[in-house]
Amino acid sequence: MSLVEQELGLKIQTFRTDRGGEFVSQEFNSFCNSYGIKRHIIAPYTPQQNGVVERHNITLMEMARSIMKHMHVPNYLWGEAIQHSKYLLNRIATRALKDKTPYEVFRAKKPNINHLRIF
């Protein structure tokens, strides 16, 4: 958390989560309270309330699945396919950011993509 706050110079104000076990523990509640982070817990079994994130997760999973199938790689490389997909998605322009990449918005510079290779 402090890394994000230091790099952006902004404070995390709100954290929206489902009712996953890692997000409803007393330890996590204490952590949020100590940093003044408001929590929004969505209703169970309603991913519509967290729609943007849910759609992004679906895109990420479908992209990784497509890579795995197309390249005929074994299932134990699933994590690598997810990381590869996320890396690419952070370097692709989106309408939500007015045709900028997430990397560009976060780092305030255009990403270098000359090093990219086929998975």
C-alpha cells in the first residue's frame, strides 16, 4: 500500500471487496482502520456491484486461457499466462483512460514495448 501511495503521491481512500475470507478478517479490518481506509463490502453473490473489476477479471482469464490453448502449453504455466496477460493489458490503450495505457497513466510516460515476445 505504501508503495502505491509513495509512487502516486495519493492516499488510498476506499477499498471495495467481496466477502472473501481474506477481506473480512479482524486483522484486515484493523489494518484499514489504522490507515483510515473506508471499506465497501458488496452483497454476497452479486458481482454486478463490482462490475468493472469482474469484467476485467473475465478479460484476464479469457486472455490467459486463449494463450494457453493456442500455444499448447501445460496447465502448470497458468500463473505465467496470467502474469503475461496482465503485463500486456497494462500496456494496451483503453477508452476509459482516453486512449492512454494504464502504465502511461501510472508512470506518466509511454511504455516501451520493444522487448515483447510471443508467449
